Amino acid sequence: MAEAEVLIKEKGAPEDVEASLSMSLSSQTLAPFRNATSELYRLQLVHWRNEAGSPELLAYWDGADSVRELLEALEGRVVSDEDLGCSLPFGAEALFKCERERLKFMLSEYLRIRLAKVESYTAWLLETPERRELLSSPELQFAQRFHELQRQLYSSIDETIAGLPRELIEHDRTLSVRHPNTQSHVFAQFCKTVHNVTLDPSLDPVTIEAGELYIVPYESVKQYVQDGHAVVV
């Protein structure tokens, strides 16, 4: 799919986002704003979809901070038809607000989905330095505090049921460690032609053309999603 290929053709996209952000904030016209939000929109859309469709927590996208900064800078800004360069029946301000709100929605959804995964797999994410690096600084602080509260809760439960007969105690006194099921199936679309792809260990590697859509275990395409060669849809 040509559009998808454009969306994630460069892994170093945050630099492009920051450049667009600076251009937008330094100009007095709306054209640079449209360019910046267009780039931000495409990148945010890809990372939001991947996060929503992937069973595991993906690495935090630094461009989300640029989106937040842009939204804060645009808060309360007034836009006229002259800024837009044309006259619209519903007014330039309505278009400007719509552009701003769609970015705000995708950012909040992206962060909400990540937070839900952090809550589900807190202990597992904190087990190794590699997994902790997937989290942003605020997410890491939240995960550590949430994990401590979980431990306190389990300790309180242990104290409550300690006096009960053993046959009545079915509670597992260890804090269970949930982990994502990377064998669950996802819809994955490849953005470029990739050779020697193993979709199933029992089958021979195949060549996947750009734009082809597969429903496969996430583990089979995990690396391609992380490398930007495929998107979860």
C-alpha cells in the first residue's frame, strides 16, 4: 500500500516531526501548520494502530511528545480565512479546531492503550532493563508505583486469610506475572516487499509483496512491525 509505505518509510521520523513543529510554531500563517499536522497525523496514526493491534507493549514513540507540545502551543490560537488562504462556508476556525482535535484524540488513545498494557503486564515489564526501556519516564514511574500497590494488596490479602484452614485457602500468595500473548493472531500489512519471511515454522519462507495483508501470529511479524516494514491494521 503506497500510503502505508510513506507513513513508515523512515524509522527516524521524530526528527522530521520536530522540524515540522519548529516550522509551524515560528510562522504566522496556517500553511506551515497544515504541513506539520499532516506529518504528525500520519506518524501518530501508524504508531496508534500498531499499539492498538499489537498484544505486547511497543517502544514509546518520542514523537508523541512533539504532538503534545504542538497541541499546547496551538491552544487558544485563533485562525481566520486569510490565514487559510481561502474562504470556507463553515469558517477557517472550524477547520483548524477539527485538525487540532483529531490529533488530540489520537494522542490520548495512544497513551490510554499503552497505560492499559502497563497495568496488565506491570511485573513482566519491570523484570528486565530491556523491557523497562519500552516505557517513557512517566510510564515507568507509574508502573513502579502501581507494582508497589499491587504488592501491598497481596500482602494485605495474605494477612487476612492467614488464619483460615488450609483447605479453604485457594489464593496464590505469589504475585502472578502476566505477560503478553505474542502468539495471538493479528492483521498485518507489509509496506515493502520482503523476502524469506517465515509466517509459520511448519512452512517454507515466502516472499511478501508490498500491500499484501495477512492474518498471522503476532510473533511471526513482530520484528517487521518494530522495524517499520509492516503495520498492524
